[in-house]
Amino acid sequence: HEANRHGELVRFYNAELLQALENRYTLLKHLRDAITEGDQLRVYYQPKFNMHTGKVCGAEALVRWQYDADTLLAPDQFIPLAETSGLITKIDTRVMETVFADVARLQSSGFALPVSFNVSNLDLLAPEFLGSLESLLLHSKLTASLFEIEITETQAMQNYEAVAPVLSRLVKLGVKISIDDFGTGYSSLAHFTKLAATVLKVDKSFVAQLAGKDKENALAVIKMVRNFAEQFGAIVVAEGIETEEQRAILTDNGYQIGQGYLFSRPIPFSQFETLLAQEKQLTLSR
Ligand code: C2E
Ligand code: MG
Ligand code: MG
Ligand code: MG
């Protein structure tokens, strides 16, 4: 990847950054500064589409770190460090606050769209994170069902005994729960039933394999996840859709909601607003 100013993530670094990435201590120091002083965290939105109507039906918030003017870092370059250094809950709180503000802005321009955001299992065990969420719900006057928490199957299972009751509590508040990267996390059935999942997000590796040499197995997983979701009254979402062929296989197999580069990359909020306005214009002019 090239460094650029057009919202593409950078995986090709300047010398200082390369050194920082190699040196955990330096990177950690920069990350702490980025959170406490700077305004360097960016929340991008990847639109979710209703694949039958072709319309935007929601979005997922994804964090990026604007390291310098030319360098936008991907979450996998700093989230793991944030998780092991205790900074993750601060980052996720910041992202969640931004999501609430942006959803409120959308609502005031006539778009009541649900938005999901990613959390770490550490967040769900942090009283300050849950307190922030409850207070945002209380003060925003937005309906709780506009918000969806994504937690990976692996992380939910890792800390299942502690996480499951928190998820139940959040569902009672009206928030939706999405189990992310589903199919890669070795859920036990007994544990899964207690996770209060409202959405299953099938892992993008299966979507990627739908057209590859392992397509029979991937298709079996896609079908199984859909049936599984149906049994538990959850809905399915597919991510990582890059080709028309993948989209067609998914819709043929009961998937209605999808996200992926075929439809849109994650984009800054202002571009997401523009996309919604253009779509509305198109509908009005028909
Ligand atoms: P995820 O939640 O499973 O998000 C999906 C990832 O797939 C995103 O990567 C997204 O940009 C990427 N993606 C979307 N469409 C396509 C596609 O068509 N093809 C391919 N190959 N990839 C696609 P991203 O933004 O780099 O995020 C990576 C992971 O970092 C996320 O995976 C999530 O687990 C974590 N993450 C992102 N934002 C946050 C956050 O605010 N807090 C926490 N705790 N984790 C986050
Ligand atoms: Mg996610
Ligand atoms: Mg995922
Ligand atoms: Mg992931």
C-alpha cells in the first residue's frame, strides 16, 4: 500500500514509523499521546447494504490512527498493543462517543440508521466503559436499537463466564449484539446459547473462499451459519464481499445484509453522509 491522503490505509512506512512499530515502547508512547493529547484517532464507516434493494441499511465504525499527515494506520497495527497495554478501553470509549455523536447527526438530517462498533472483551469487563455506554444512551435520546456492539466469537468465548452476563444486560438496555468473525472461534453450543447474540457476522475468510478451490467447504459453512442464526432468532451479516460472484452466492443462500469492497470501503463520516444524501436524491428523482 502507498501512503496517501485519500483514506487508504498505509502499510508502507516512513523510517521513523518503521522504527516505532519495531519498538513497542516507542509505539506505546506515541499511542498514549495520540489518545490523551492529540485528536489522532479517526472513526471510519463502512456502509452495510441490503443486497436485495442495493440500499445502505447501516454501517460499521472502524478505528484508524492518523499517525501523521500521510500515515493512516490500520487497527491491526495498534489494537493488539492497545489490548495488552490497557489503552484499549480508552480508544473504544472514544470511538463509541464519536459513533453516538455521528448517529445523532444522521438522525437530525433524517437518516435513522443503525451503526455497529467493535469492542474488546476487556471493555465489557470495565465498569467505566459500561458506565459511558449507559450514560450515552441516557443522554443522547437516541433509541438504543440503533447501536450494535460487535465482539469476536474468539474474544466472547475467551472470557465467556464474565462476558455473557454483560451481553445479556446490554440486550436488556436495547442494544444489539453481533458476534463478529463467526465460524473461527470454536464456540461450544452450550455457551453460545447464553451469548444473547442478535446478529452473526460470518467470518470474511469463508466469503473469500466462496469462489476459490475450497468453495464446497466455505459454502457449507455459509449455509450452516445461516441455519444456526435462524434457530436462535438472530440475523446474519456477511462481510468482506469483494466480487459479484460472492454476492450472488450469499443472496442465493439467504443473506440479505452485506458489506465489502464490492459496495464500499470504510470511509470518513463526511463521505458517508454524502453517500446517503446521493442515494436519497436518486430515490427522489426516480
Ligand atoms: P472486523 O470488525 O472484522 O472488521 C472488518 C475488517 O475487514 C475491517 O478491517 C474492514 O476494513 C475489512 N474489510 C471490509 N471489507 C472488506 C473486503 O471486501 N475485503 C477485505 N479483505 N477486507 C474488508 P480493519 O478496519 O482493518 O479492522 C480490522 C479489525 O480491527 C476489525 O475486524 C476489528 O476486529 C478491529 N477493530 C477495528 N476498529 C476497532 C475498534 O474501534 N475497537 C476495537 N476494539 N477493535 C477494532
Ligand atoms: Mg467488526
Ligand atoms: Mg469481522
Ligand atoms: Mg476481525
